[in-house]
Amino acid sequence: MGLIHIAPGGETFPTNPARSILNTLLAGGFPIDTVCGGRAQCGRCLIRVRSGQRFLSPRTSAEEARLAALGVDHSEPESRLACQSHARGDVEIEVVNLRGRKA
Ligand code: FES
């Protein structure tokens, strides 16, 4: 068990490896954006991982496909979809899109 740290801002949320980062943040009231509800289709839950990448689940094939559509490739391992990422230790992330804010 660890914490998801939001940067900047400093909010923290306990990790739950059975729950995606998207669902962990939403359950905690953090306004991360989603259109598809966590099905790797919208890309709105894009995050940048500042530290703790080793504590994240590997990219799924659905995540790889959506990231590629967003122009993200393997040279940017810090870019992840929160809906496809599960943390099992301390991670620090930036949330790219907040609910109600246009990209
Ligand atoms: S919530 Fe839509 S891609 Fe993650």
C-alpha cells in the first residue's frame, strides 16, 4: 500500500491495487476528467508520472492503442492513462485534464 501524490497541489490518495488510479481519484473526489468512463477510449485521463513508475501496472494493449492515438509512444514512459494504471506503491503524478477544463 502506498499513496498517490498529485503534483502540483499535494493531495494524496491511498493506493488500492484492485482499483485504477482513475477510480481511486474519482472515489476521493478529485476532478480528473473522463468521457469514456475508464474504457481507454477518450484519453482524457492522461497523467504524467513524476516518480514511482516501478509501482505501476504495465501498459495494457488498449492503453497502448489510445496513447498512440494521442501521439504518445514508448519514448514517453511517464505518460499513462489513469483508467488503465494501477498503483501498488508511492507514485507522484500530474493530472493533465481536470473536469470542466478544455484541453
Ligand atoms: S477515462 Fe477515457 S481513456 Fe481513460
